[in-house]
Amino acid sequence: MSEVRLDRITVQYGDKTVISDLSLHLRDGECLTLLGPSPCGKTTVLRAIAGLVKLAGGEVSIGGQLVSSKDRRIFVPPEKRNVGVVFQDYAVWPHMTVEANVHYPLKKRRVPRAEAERQVGEALDQVRMGAYAARMPFQLSGGQQQRVALARALVASHDVILLDEPLTNLDANLREEMRFEIKRLQKQTGITVLYVTHDQDIALVISDRIAVMDKTGSIRQLGEPEEMRRSPVDSFVYRFLGLSNFIPVEVVDGQMWVRGDTDSVSLPYPVPNDCGGRRFYAACRPMDIALSRDEASGGDGDRGDGVLRGVIKRVIYLGNIYEYRVLVGGCEIRVQQDSFEASRYGAFREDERCTLSIRDIRYFDVMEEVS
């Protein structure tokens, strides 16, 4: 078993409490991502599991073995915890070959040469770096160096790997390639992975489950990626899991109105039952808004037929999508449109009038900051 359990752990740096009373269970063989803004304590949790920081309270267990407990005076040193760690900066030693880098953890454990060579060769093959064993790090790309770091973590532990923002320093194409590579590797080996990141795109791709942390170091929601996107518990989770609009709304005489800086227009949707106050926020994703032309309209506002009218104030071409900033009343709404769809009907132009129809709308009492 390679499950990891954190039971009400507290971590302090001097007089400052970074993590307080946090509990978390990594299931055997899953990839769980800690997702949250910087700094919120994600890396501190990882370091507590690895044994790189000591607990001020609570307990850490790995594979059923208690490895850290202040109350019981137990602290297993990092090199005996059987975990592999990959950091953001790779930490590949520049004076060693690829093979020597990967061999290093086995050398420290005094694994017999023949067995060590077998494990090194197997790990390099798993990360598709077998042909590069004799090369030096300066002869490798950033993505290849990251693969070496992964191979070294694999030989350090066949049970648990901790990944701390390992793709941050890679370019966009390499990040995309490596996130699929990590997912493939995790499924192939069955190893338990804790991945730490602030990047929700990576988290959604590689995770079996995601734990969203807030700025205080608390876990706001834990669940499967689709569940989290479909049913966020609050506005913080909703905002952190993707681009979003938060439209200020006020209910007057049973009708919702968009509260803009300069004007208010009707929001032609049913008033939600679960928002207790007169003022709240209507939230939606930019890709969940359908745009169409409204050439006959004479002004901004609502049509009374389930759509809003607005004016395109800004057009941004992003390759696969067009992004528009649309002024509705006095409120600016962010809208994204697939480039293929835009090419069929023509992209919108600045100052062009349009109609907006929101396909998936949520309501929140507050709009919490995520950074």
C-alpha cells in the first residue's frame, strides 16, 4: 500500500503558522493535485510529507507507517520515507550523466550494482530517455531534463512521488507534452502522486482528484475534476477552476438587473431561489456565452426574449479563439468564441452591436478573491 494520510497537521515557520489543522488522504495509486494560489501552503504540505519540515502538530503516515508525529516524538528522516520528489527547477546535477543522475538515489541506499543498473534502465525507458543515458544535462532540452528528474524520483520510490510545480519552467508546448507524459507514467506504474500547482489546466488533465486550497491554507473543496467543475462549493472554487465572469446583480420587484457603473439593464433569467439577499453575483464562463449579431437593435439593454444586448468594446485574437469584451449596460463581460465558428459567420468588430445568451449561469452571494 502506498497511501498517504495527513491527520490534522500544523506547520509553523517561527511564529508564523502556515498550515493549521489540515487533514488529507491520498489513496493508493491515485494522482491527487493540490491546487491553489501562491502562497497558500501547497509546497509546505508536500515538504511535510517528504520530511523536509517538521510538524508543530498532527501526524503524517505513508503506506500505513507513521513517519511524523510531534506528540509521539516520531520523525522518520526524508531519506527513509521512500518517496521521490521532483522540484520546479529539476535539480539535475550538471556534472553527472543522465545515467549517473538517476543512479544517485540507489547509490545512497547502497543498492547492488546489477540491481541498480536494472532499475535505472527501467526508469529511463519509462520516461523515454533510455537512448540519452550517456549524455550530460547541458546536452538536453528542458523537457528532457525534467524527464531525468522524474526517472530519478521513480528509482527513489516505487510507491509515492511528490511533484512541486515541475512544469513551470517549460514552454507551452513542452508543458502540454509533459502533463500527458506524467499522467501516462502514473497510470503505467500505479504509483501514488501528489502534484502541487497553481495551474488549473494541468490539474484538470492529470488528476484523479483535486484539492483546492485558499490563501489561508485551508482546503475549500476536494473531488474529481468533472465534479468540481460541475458543482463548485463556492465562488472561490468556481473562479479558481477557470476563466469566469461575475456579473453584479440586484433584484427589484421580482426582476434581476445587472448593476453597472453607469447603467442598469434587465437580466432576463429566472430569479434564483437560493440567494437570500437582494444583491449577489451571476457567474458564467466566457465560453458559455453565445454571441450573435443584433443589427436591428437601437441600443444597449435587454430584448425581453432571454438574451442581452451589448456592444463589442474590445477584440482579441488568440489563435484558436476570439476573445471579446462586451459592454452590457455599464458592466463589461468577457466572451470567448471558437475561431472556426467565428470564421463561418465573421468575427465581431469593435463597437459592433451584439446579443448575448448565457448557456450555464450560476449565482453566488459573494465574489471571493483568489490571489
